[in-house]
Amino acid sequence: MPRMLDVSDEVRSEIGDDEADRLLGGAHAPDSYECTSCRTPGDSLQEPTSTVLFVGEETAVLAFAHARCIPSQVVPVAEEQLVGAVRSISQAQTDTPMATVPPTVPPTAAVPAPATAAVGQPAPERPTAPGQAAILGITCGLVLHGDTGHAALVVEPTGPVGRPGNTSGTDEFLDLLQDAGFQPVTDIDRTPEQLAGWSVLVAMGKLHAILQPAAAGGSTGWWQAHQPLQVTDAWRSAANQLAEVTMYAVPAGMVGRQPREDLLRQALERAIAMGQVVAASLPLAGT
């Protein structure tokens, strides 16, 4: 029996027309499933369902989600992250089959997985040795815009980030992000404009990645967690309510280790006063 499945063009190009048609015809799609995003039951016979293809270097895993939670898309992930996700999803969906298919085209190379910090915990502070690539640290927390709490990510590298080929050591991190559409912040109480093509991937209740537009279309990972990052219920609730996450970016050493949200806000305010913060609102993919 046909399912109420959405197979996006990018998913179809990965799995092939024959497999996509079999899915739409119900051959390889489950009647019921646990949404890979919100982890609640779904029924592909009764409600719109998205196909989400997680693609690693050697493996691709097709999962299912409520269409209201996450659109059909291809999500490039590191192979080791994909193996962990398969293990987690398999444990959560013991009665629901998952289709595993080989990628038909090489996936976009993932960016090196950076260090991460859990919500309410400090961002990692590892000074970068000369000549060593900087690592992106992520701190999650709620930041008030007026009276409204917004789910926020603060991205801070461990050292200078330059353009490809730049060996001078000059930090161009904020310049690079402004080239991509991020805007300087002058008032922390103002919500930044939404940036088209970028999104924050939250799947199975955990932060997985920040996605950017891929040159060939679709999305690719700009930042990816070593392991999916647990977020607080308050952060997740704010992100769901507004369907977006505010991403702030600062140069190395500007915000540093801030164990509480009030201290994080104060550090951001100081950085804003120095003209050292860019930001954008990124649509939420998942819940």
C-alpha cells in the first residue's frame, strides 16, 4: 500500500529512482516508525512522513521522521558518528526496520569534528599551537532577546581562523562568516535575521550539526558533533517554539569559559561592545 512519504530530490539522487519508487510504493518503508527527530511514534500510512538519509564515508542509513519535524534531506555525517547513530536508533527502534543503502555518489567531505560543550557547561578552551588547525568550541544556552528566551549557540575557535592559503596567522573568522551572510551584532536584545540555506540539525532530541548550503545543492555539515550533544529541555523547548536557533560567533579568547547563562550573556555583551560578534538566526531542522 502506498505510504505518505516525501522523498526529496537529493535523497532520490543518492538512493536511485528504483529504490525511491519502491519506498513510495511501500516495499521498504515501515507502516509505523519512531520519528528520528522527536522520538515519538509515526504512521506512514496516516500522516506525512519524511525520508532522512544520513550519509557517511562508506555507509548510508535511511531513517524516517514526521514531516512536521524535519524535511526530507541528505545529512552528511562522519562515519564514526553514523555508526553511533545507527546503534542509538536501532536501540530505540527495535521493532522498526531501517533501510541501509550504499551511497551512489561520494558524500561531501565532512569538516573535522570539533570539540563541544553541553548546555550550561563551558566551551572547551584548548589553545591552538602554532601551525595547528583551530578547533571550534560550541556552548549552548538560552539568551534573552527582550523578554523572550532564545535557544542560542556560541561558536568560538581555539585559535585564529584564516582563509585557505593564508599562512600569516591573521584571524579572519568573523570575516569569513560575514561573507556567508552573518551580520555584526550591535544589540543582544535584537533577534538577528534568518540566514537562508543554513540550519541547526537536532535529531532524537540531541544536537547533531550546523548545516550550510552545499555547492552542488542541498546541505553539508559546517560543524558536526563528535557525538550527538544532549541539550536541556528548556533549550529544546525554546528552539521548538520559535523554530530557530540563534548562532553567535566570536574570535578566539573573546568569550571563553562561562559556566552559567547569565555569565555567558555578560561575556557576549562585552564582545558586542568591542564589535567582535556576528550572528544569524538558523532554522531548526528537527525537534
